[in-house]
Amino acid sequence: MCVLPAGRCTTKHTLLFFTGSLKSGKSSSDQPLDAVTPSEIHSLTYIYTALSKPVGLPGIHEFTAMGLLNNRMIDYFDSDHQKKVPKQDWMKERLPADYWEKGTQSRQSKQQWFKVNIDILKTRMRQNDTGKIRSGNTLY
């Protein structure tokens, strides 16, 4: 979802496919995930969005990252809370605490990477912080 004015965001779909059996919850077709067969194809997408500066609006963060499995959010991180959290019960129940700790560190690293690269682009494009908000998006 783009929170910037029309024409300011780019949307593209990049999907990673895998096979396997999932254990609980619901799939995008509302079948229980434990009913998914090994030959079924699923989509796993990670979306990272960074803004050049805070906008001061509720729910819009300087950096946001989320994972989607079959278009359903499975994890979430934002610059205000600084913690990767599960968004599906089956992930919370089956993944150890160190998975979430390492995931938090990874997201914090990506947040820093976006900040550095947005600053580099602003410098190269002779932009400053008094102007418009710039965004960077990665979807993989």
C-alpha cells in the first residue's frame, strides 16, 4: 500500500516460490495450511519501505518492513517499535525466540541501509530535508 500521493509510488510483484507443507492457520484460499500439499505453490514476499524523514502522521513510519505468505502478513517491523513481530499465531508458536531476535537485528540493519542510501540519493540529486519527502521501496 502506498501512503504517498498518486504517482509517487511504484508497485511491482516479485514472488519467491517454494513447495512444502505448512502446519496450521489458513492459506490465501482459506484452506487450513496443514492441508496444503507438498506440490502446491505459495508466494513469499518481503516489502521494505523507507521515507527520507518522519511525516508525523499516526501509523506512517519512517521505515516499515513486512513479510507476506500468500498475500497474508506473517511478520512486521517498523522504525518506532524496533522489533520484528509475528502476525500469525502459527509463526509465534513454532519459531524460537532467537528467530525473532535475529530478525529484529536484520530489519534494523536494513533500516540503516535504506537511510544511508536515501541520503546518498538526496545528495546526488541535490535535494535537502526542507523539500519533499522521498521514499525508497524494495520488494522481493
